[in-house]
Amino acid sequence: MAIIFHEGSKEFHIYNEEISYIIKILDNNQLGNLYYGKKVHDRDSFSYLLEGKLRSLAAYIFEDNYELSLQYTKQEYPSYGSTDFRYPAFEIKQENGSKITNFEFKSHKIFKGKRKLEGLPATYVEDDNEAETLEITLYDSLIHTELVLSYTIYKELPVIARNVKFIHKGKSTIILNRAMSVSVDFPDSKFEMIHLAGAWGRERHVKIRKLEQGTQAIYSMAGASSSEHNPFIALKRTNVDEFNGEVYGFSLVYSGNHLEQIEVSTHDMTRVIIGIHPDTFEWPLSEGEVFQTPEVVMVYSNCGMNKMSQTYHELYRTRLVRGQWRDKVRPILINNWEATEMEFTEKKVLKIAKAGKDLGMELFVLDDGWFGNRDNDKCGLGDWYVKNFKKLPDGITGLANKVEGMGMKFGLWFEPEMVNKDSDLYKAHNDWIIATPGRRSSPSRNQYVLDFSRNEVVDYIYSLMEKILSEAKISYIKWDMNRYITECYSSAENAEFQGKVFHKYILGVYNLYERLISKFPYILFESCSSGGGRFDPGMLYYAPQTWTSDNSDAVERLKIQYGTSYVYPIACMGAHVTSVPNQQVGRVTPIETRANVAYFGAFGYELDLSLLPEQEKAKVKEQVEYYKDHRELISKGVFYRISSPFEENITTWIVVSKDKREAIAAYYNVLNSANEAFRRFKLVGLDDNKRYIINGDGNRIYHGDELMNIGIIIDEKEFCAKGMDFSSVLYNLTQID
């Protein structure tokens, strides 16, 4: 790992054993990009990579040099209007109305380690030798403003983490209309764009499209990262599959409005810009004020999509997730929602907890309906204290003690960012919701969004949550967020502030999380947003796992979990076995398949155990024991996607221990068909030269190279149990000496 500055050529070379990233100070004292990709040997100068020539209609920087036109130059953090007419990375409106800037190289710092971002989630290091950071300071002398571009390269991973900081030193106020976290220019456009799109109940489906001249983008302006478009894109060469070829991944560590845009010029140069969505953003800076952008994590792979994903998994699981739960296996939970919804009593939920305990589960979670006058979704949100003592005669503290007394941990549902109009909170502070004066406030799920851009609102919610968490034995919090932001306006602030509300809101969410995890570090937080509506790296910094989707159907989850795995570790995906017919799609799937899908995540159950026949209860007990035996491997092993549910009727994947001594391979058959061809399941990730037992059967011993090059012969009787559709089988592999 090294970051080198070559004084003679004015070039920075950021590299480790896998990647190189090369920046040049151009003749106009701005920054150009010379190369990003597979590692190359260092040299004193890469200036031969700088291309320029006279072109009709081009504008040039210098009168006597018709080579440097920024329109045709690969830049590092471009602005608009000074010979470049493409979309810029930033835009600053000045006192005279101009948006033209000239940020020139001023200085740089190279240091070991990585700085923490103030008020924002970001990847981190535990030892300064894990990474090295370059900070380049640019300065515009007319508006007296500094730009600090930060690049951190990890020693052992093909990762560069980037962010930008604006520091205003001038006396006149400037306005940031755009402040993207990253811009990367590529010399060609021979890529396909991959992104994860969907909606409630079908989040993060894999989408692929060929780049064309013009712009293509994904975004959210909903106030959350959203179910519609995850804050991630990748550029892959057209010959790439899961195991081969060149891929560039870009993941934004942020939970609010975002934009991921790719622009291909008519000369086939490709520009990627990622950050806070500029259409909902306006940020004034007065003298001495600073604005910090969120982080973007860039990953390079020349070994296909799996290598990119495995890099994100390793980094996010160990250097984004924090706290006591980072390296711990997660408890197996039982949640009461599908069994009772809001119609529960203490007696009912204790019965569910006891049934879960008898089957080996470790955590009981009380979902929505425990607080305020909450008997339906029209009342109670915001009143985070027990008022209905007919439901809970001894309150949350008493219930938690009873659950703990039976040998289980106790968890609780909150939706801290929301309020119902029928609540004590709204009646006392009806100006605390996000709403535009004189305009209709649009309801969604009968609730409204609290104005977390206001410190007093965050302080109040913190005080309620802190009180109940201090009084009761609570080990887990499910933090829900069930609607997007409309009519975005803060009644506490003037007109100049309104362009800050969306970003200040998400900073308020982060602030509340930070205060709670600091006070209660032993609590396991799970983020939720009507399922996976805010499954993003920003949330993982505070909550080690996220409820992946409200759609818990095993077949639908194949696509959802497959797509989610492009960026996010399977240890972070909440995945439960629920009742059938499934509440979301009405499908009936075998309980074996429901578990075989849910194992590849943070495992649990969400159904009325008392309604299960004894035969299925016995199966549940076996499933719980199986997961306990294998959750260390599942949560910390190397995950490979093999065949895609978006392309085939068969979905396959495997998780392999880092030492390759253990593995679990999963084979899912969605629909049966008549008189099928013989099938072979080729595994990946094993040791060629070692021998493996499958499913503990000493008569079935194979070398790793056999299993990967020849494969397992699929026995239809084994996976098509009783001729049912939606069947599956797990192959447990153990290396023998």
C-alpha cells in the first residue's frame, strides 16, 4: 500500500497490490484523472495518458495552447462552465449570482489511517496501518473557499473511500447548490450499468443496461435512500459474469436523498457522479462554516461481480458495522407481528415467547401496538410510553422481566421519526411535523414525519426512548420508518434554511442513533423502513442489521436477498420464516424451503407457533438447532452467488469458511417440470486438493476440484420432496484430513 506524490510530474499514485488510482495536477493547476483500475507499476510520470488536441467548437483554457479543454479532459472534481459543459460535481452560487469557480491546487497531506467524518457514517480503521489517506486542498482565491478532496486506500482490499469538504473563508455568503461526494471520469464507455431497483415488497432487484451517449441515472428524492433505487451502482465490462471480468462498484454511505448519474459524452468518455441529490439541496455557507459530503466507497474487481461483492461484504461487516454486535453471531428471534398484529395481551405474547423458548429461540420481540393509545395505525405514534395497561398491566418493564425470567432476551419495536395526529405529542406540538405553511399535508399510513432537522424534536424523542430503555431489560430494538417525506419544510426556520431540511433531517436521525448506541451499547439495533426502504450503508453504521423486506415469501426472497448481496453482507439481512399462505403473495411454500432461504441472513421467525402442527414444530426445533450450529460460518464466511433467480428457475449460492474447511451450498428449485434433464450443481470457493464429506455421509467423499469442475449430481427425489414446487436442498460440506 502506498500513496506517492511525484514532484516532477505533479502526479499522485494511490495503489496497493490490486488497484491503482492516478491523479495529475494539470497545467491550469486543477486536477485531472489519468487512470483507475488494476494495479500498475509506479513510474515517475504517467503524463503520456493525458490526451488533448484541437477540436472544432471546443473552448480552451489557454490562448496559446489548443490542447487543454476540460470538455475532453478526464477530471477529478469538475465544475461547469469553464470549457466543460458536462454535468459538474459541484456548483456554488456567489453573491453576484455567478456560479463559475476556479479551484486550484494549494497543498496536500498524506497520512496513515483515516479520519472520522463529523456527524456522518463512514468506514473506519482500528489500526492506522490498515489504510493510508491523501487529502488534496484546492482553493478559489476569488471567493476565498477551500475544497478538500479525501482518498483513503485500504491495505488489504481493492477499496478507495472518498469524500469532499467545503471550507468557506470569505466574508460574503456562498450557496452550495450541488456538492457531490465523488466524480470519476473513464476514457471509454464500453460498460454496462448495474443498479438495484424495485418497490415495497420487491426491493433491490438486479437491473442491467448498456451505457449510451447521454445521461442515465438512478435517484431518490423521498427523504430516504428508498425501496425504489438503492444508493449503489456498478460499471461492468460487457463480458463480465459472477467470476470473471472487470467491475467498478460505487456505494454511497448515506440514508437520505441521493443521485447516481452516469454521463457518456459524444466522444464516449464516461463520467460517474454520486452524492446528495442536488434538486432537493441548497446549503448556504457563511464565513468559517464547513460542509462535509457523505462518503462513497469505490471497489474495483477484475474477477467478476462476486469479488466486488465479497470486498463490500468484508469491509462493511468489519469496518462499517460497529460496536459489541459487529463480531457476534445474532440471536434467533421470534416476533409477534404476524401472529397478533396490534391485538395482543401480555398473556398472548408471553405464550408466544414461551413457545419460542421451548423450540430453542433466544429473543422475543414485541412489535407495534404497545405504546400510547395504539389499537390501530391512526393513533399513538410519538407517545413512547405505555398507556393501555389492559394490554400490558406491568408495562414494558414488567413484560421484559417476565421474558427474561423464562431465559429469553427481550426486544421492542419503535418508529421514532413519526407521529399520528391522534397522539399526546401532536396535540402538544403540532408544529413539530414536516409541513409547508398554507399547503395540504399529505398523509401516508395515517402518520406524519417529525421534523428531525430541529434539535428540540430529536431531544424529546431521545428522552422518551432513553427513559424506557433505562428502566426495562431491552436487548434489541427494531427501528421502523414507514413513510417518505412530503411537503418538505421546517416551520422553525426561515426561507434560507429550507434547502437544508432534507439533509439536516437525516443528520438528526444519525444523531439520535449515535446517542442511543452510546448510552446503550449492548442493544442490537435493526433498521427497518416498511421492510427494505432504507437498506443502505449509512444505516449499517448504527444498526448492524436491516429488515430486508416486508415480503417474506421464500421465492420472492431469492431475488431480494440475491440482489441485496451485491453490496451488503448476508449477516446484515434480516430474514425470517413466516406463516403460509404468505401474507404478501399468498403462496404456500414448504417450511423447509422457508428456512433454507432465511438461514442466509439474520435468522428468525414471525408466525403463531401455537398454530403449527406438532410435526412442523419438530422441524422448527431442528431448524433452530441447525442455524445455531452453522451461524458462525453463515455470518462470517465468504458468500458466492452461483446461478441467478433473475435468469433461471434454479437459484444457487454457497457460503465457504475463510479456511475453506466448511461450506453450505444451497439449491432452490422454484417450479417443477416433467421429465427434466439430468442436472449437476457445480460448487465454487473450495480447496482443489482437499477432500470433503457431504451432509456428514462418510460414503460421499469428493475432492474440491471434483465438486467445482464436475459438480454434485442432483437427485430429483432429494430436492423435489413429495413432488412439490418451491423445493430446496442444502449441502453441508466438511473438509477431512
